[in-house]
Amino acid sequence: MKNIFLVMLALVIAGTGIVFAMQNKPETMNKEGILMDKKILIAYFSWGGNTKSIAEKIHNTVGGDMFRIETSVPYPTDYHEAAYGVAKKQHEEGTKPELKDNGDVSAYDVVFVGTPAWWYEMAPAVKTFLSENNFEGKTIVPFITHGGGGKYTIAEDMAKLAKGAKVVASLVIYENGGANAQQEVDNFVSKL
Ligand SMILES: Cc1cc2nc3c(=O)[nH]c(=O)nc-3n(C[C@H](O)[C@H](O)[C@H](O)COP(=O)(O)O)c2cc1C
């Protein structure tokens, strides 16, 4: 009798554990809130790879499609030439550089838009992406990587360029987020 009781107790504990694990697995979290039953696009610009790696982590967690924003004329691979040459000039002149492909957000409800902070604002290529697409009725989730300056007014600027979009809270990551990046992404996503 005692053995039967112990077996039943073990089954109840194991069952509770399984239910708890199912409730907390990422797929379940992602289907809640603004992401529930939504078509998701993760669009990002990345020069050095940090924003790309965060985009991939978001994709691990929420699924959906990915789109890399690239300029028709690539940026120099040398940091000094890219940062203090082309990018600084584009920042000062408010350039929206031509893209290889403007992308198409029409099939999506929620668009994660990723950018590095470049000269205190979003990268110029992301300005082009936001201006060249119709965001009417869509939700934008900004994600920003930076080298210490933080998020600046990038989310507000995105809202001005992506007319008709609802821009929600931003995920802001220092450089590539280090070892805790996936955890940071998951915490952020679970609150959406
Ligand atoms: C052209 C350029 C401008 C930058 N300007 C800033 C800035 O204004 N503030 C800041 O915190 N970091 C700045 N950084 C650092 C980047 O935001 C940071 O390293 C980011 O994670 C790079 O993302 P990526 O590897 O996807 O290109 C700049 C980097 C570059 C190349």
C-alpha cells in the first residue's frame, strides 16, 4: 500500500514538472501578447555582426522570417573608413542610401527592426528600409545594439519614418550582448 502511494506521489510530482516545463518553454511564451498568431519578420542592418547575432537570437525565440538590410554600395570593411568616412558623412547629410533590396513587409503583422547605433542614431540603411516600405497597421519592435551610448531617440525616429506603424518598447543591447544575450532576448520577448 505504502509503495503504491509512493509511486502515485512520484507520478504526480513528475506530471507537475512536465506541465510546468511546457508552460515555460519559449514557444509557449512567444505565442502570447502582441506576437500571438502574428506573421513575424526580423529585418536588420549589421556592419560588424553584433546586430546580426541578436537578430538570430530573436529568430531562435520567435521564429518568423529574416531579412538582412544591405546597401547597394557596401560600406568599407576598414572600421576607420566606414565610421569616420562614409557613415559620418551620411549621418551629417541625412542620407538614405540605396538598398540592394528594399524588402517587402506587406505580408507581416510584426516587424522587428534591428540597427546598430551609428553616430547617435539608426544606421542610414535602416532609414531607407523604413521609408521605402508601407508600415500602415503594422507593429515595429526596435532592437538596437550600441557601443555604450544606448538607444538615443532611435525608436522615436523609427516611428517618424515608418508612417502608420505602432512602435513598441525597444530591445537595447551593448555590443553583442555577451554570454547572456539569448537570455536577455528571451526576457524581452516574454514581456511583449
Ligand atoms: C559608423 C559607426 C558609428 C557608431 N556610432 C556609435 C554611437 O554613436 N554610439 C554608440 O554607442 N556606438 C556607436 N558605434 C558602435 C556600434 O553601435 C556597436 O558596435 C554595434 O553593436 C555595432 O553593430 P554591428 O556589429 O551589427 O554593426 C558605432 C559604430 C560604427 C561602425
